[in-house]
Amino acid sequence: MPVQVNLPTVLRSQAGGSKTVSADGSTVGAVLEALVSQFPALSGQVIDSNGSLHKFVNVYLNDDDVRYLSALDTPVKESDEISILPAVAGGATDVGASVTR
């Protein structure tokens, strides 16, 4: 069954510039495998060499982070939407530096 997959800007060039693509699968992992089969340039971008979710992306099924569900084994249905988002890191290192005492 086809599932809609939303791609972040940084991955769109590897998928022919598409913002949204369709891929078949009964689980999140199967959909992502089908996505990589469809767009080989995505290989290693979402799933790492060990077959796990890459640590620098977050994958959501509808509004739920799949890491808190059943990860790649999370079942999907035709009306579901998978979103791939790049992980964001950083922040202020010295928040109180500008505070005068």
C-alpha cells in the first residue's frame, strides 16, 4: 500500500527535487526501504549501515516519533504520513554571560 513520505529540503535533491513522494510498505522500515529502492541516492541518509534509523534524522508517523513506537517495525496504513526531519542540535553555551550582577 502506498504511504506518503514528506522529505526535508536537504534530502529533496536525492529524490528528484520532490517534497513529497509515495512508497509502498506495511511498516515504517519497509516504506523507507522502498524509498531507497526508488531513490538510491537516499541510501545511508535515513537508515544507517546497521539497518537502524540514522542518528541525524527523526522519523515521524503522523505526529509520533517512531523511536517511541516500534521504530522501523511500526505498522503503517494507507492513510498514514511519514515525515523525515533532520535532527537539530545546538543552543546557547553561556546563557548567563550577558547578565550583570
